[in-house]
Amino acid sequence: MKKLFSFIIVLFTIISTAFAQSDEPDYLCFEVEAETVIKFGRPDRLEYSLDKITWQKLTNSGVTAENDCVIYFRGNNPYGLNTDYSSYGSFSLSKPAKCSGNIMTLVNWQKEITVVENYCFYRLFANAPITTAPKLPGLKLGKHCYENMFYGCKELVIAPEIPATTLGECCCQSMFSECTKLVTAPELPAKNLAMSCYSNMFNNCTSLINPPSILPATQLKQSCYSGMFRNCSNLKESPYICGQLDASMAYQYM
């Protein structure tokens, strides 16, 4: 009887731990080497932690890793992490690092969010030496929300999935421009496009080999695909395109 009781206690502990872990937010994080410095242009909007238990306000000096570790970030920004072109925050890293987690925990780490506000992640990782990208679970994208998000991320090889089906103007404009090591692009399932939504999205991705297999959109808007694969000099095949050729400048320089 005593052994059975002990077994039940252990089993209960395992189940409780599993449930606790499943409910834990998937914080945005960076896996960094010792002495890596991470800064953010609007530090008042984020907190960081090394153990997901103790959280501290980010400051202008950022956070410096004393050892190889994972640094977690979260925020509570109901109107979006960034709100316009003139006042935005970008991450800067002194060394290459893996990035993972759910990007929306920078907006609200306490609940699931699938709407990305206007300008929310504008230039978020621009020119940062990240080798992997976080999850982008947004289903409805506001204007300019992912614009230049990974611009110049020259260590990024595989783009994150983009499941969004409702797009705002310029939402993914130049999103991966100048990612010269990018080999694989995400699928783009949206069927109704917005003006300039994918314009210059992969501009100068000179290593890109695997584009989206299909561009299923049938409702196009002005410049929606303009310059999308410009200067992708290693691209062997283009995606299958479902849209008609009558949208105003939709395919210019594609």
C-alpha cells in the first residue's frame, strides 16, 4: 500500500508539472554566448529574465550575458510594441544568437493574441545577427506591422512561418530584404492582398532557393508583389501564381 501511495504521489507530481509547463508563456528569447550584449531601442516597453521567474525592467544599457545562457523577454503593450515610423524599437546584439519563442509575448505575455497592430514589429530585428527567427502567429496583420522586420539579418537561413490570412497595407514590405543567407521562404496563404503587402519582401536575398510553392491570392491590389524576388539570383523556380495579370502594377519588377 505504501508503494502504491508513493507511486500515486510521483504520478501526480509529473502530471502537475506537465500541465504547469504547458500553460507557461512561450516567451521570446535569445540563446547567447557569454559577454553578448542585447539592447532594445525602447527599453521602457520590455522586461527580461534569465530564469523566467525573476523579471527586471530593461534599461538603455540593455543586458549583458555573463555566461552562455538564454535571455527571455516579455512586454505589456496593448497598442503594439511600436506605433509609428518615428518612435520604434529594434533589438541589437553584439554577437550572433538563436532567437525563438512567440513574438506576441512582447505585446501581451498573459494571453494569446493573433491581431498584429499597425507598425507593431517595424524593423524589430533589422541588421541583428540572429541565426533563427521566432514564431509569428498573427492571423490579422496591420499596416507596416512586419515591414523591414528582418531587414539585413545576414545570418538568417530559414524564414519563420507566416500564417496570416488578413493583410494590411505594406504589412510585409521588405520584411526579409538583404537577408543574403536566406535559403527558404515561408508559405503565404492569404488570398486577398493589400496594397504593397509583399513588395520587396525578399529583395536581394541572393541565396534564396526555396520560394513559397504557391501564391494562392486571387484578389490583388496595387504593387502587392512589386519587387518581391528582385535580385534573387539563385532562384531556380518561381511560385505558382493564382492571381490574374490585370492588377495595377501588382507584378512590377517581381
